[in-house]
Amino acid sequence: MDKILLYIDEDSMDEDFVQALRSRSVDVLTVADVGMLYRSDEEQMDWARQNGRVIFSFNTRDFYRLHTTLIEQGLSHPGIILAPQQRYGIGDLMRGVLKLINTKSPEEMQGQLEFLSHWIS
């Protein structure tokens, strides 16, 4: 099964979290890695769509809105994973993200919005 490719937005770009993901061989890029710092959420979504990467963000309100707008327009996206900011420690974030990406394929994430809380046990 192909693995989900992650794209970490600016709100969620905790260096320890990103390094922990990479140490588990997760294919993850941040907005800083690809020169997208300070870009709008719409631009981040466009980049993720063009590059087949699932966005991970703490910005639940704006990315939920973007997801809804795209679906209403008949458009899709590679997927969005949302987690409330400051609710989880790195250990919980890691458990949830690893469980999700080891369970779902990129095809299963297509056009989907997942709340990380459903994957943290």
C-alpha cells in the first residue's frame, strides 16, 4: 500500500513533531521546506493539490471551510488532517498521525477531512 505524503502547514510546524515523523520514515514536507511560508491557506491547499500531499493543520476553522468550498465546487484534494492547537502533546500527535497513515491509503484520503481526535486512543 502506498503511504500518505504529508504537508505540514505553518500553524503546525513544530520542529520536534516534524523530526519525530521523519524519524519514523514518514514522507513529510513543511511550508518552510518548499518555500511557502506566509502564503494564504488557499495557496497552501493549491500547492498540496498540485503535489498530492495531505495537509496537516491546527487551523481547523479555515481548512474545514476550504474543504467544504472545494467539495461544493465539485473539486477534490489529497486530504486534510485537522487537530486542535495545544490540545495534544507530540506523543499523542505522533500516535494519531501514525495510526491514520498506516491505516488509510492516499486513495482513501482523497477528498477526505479527518479529525486527528478520531485516531488518538
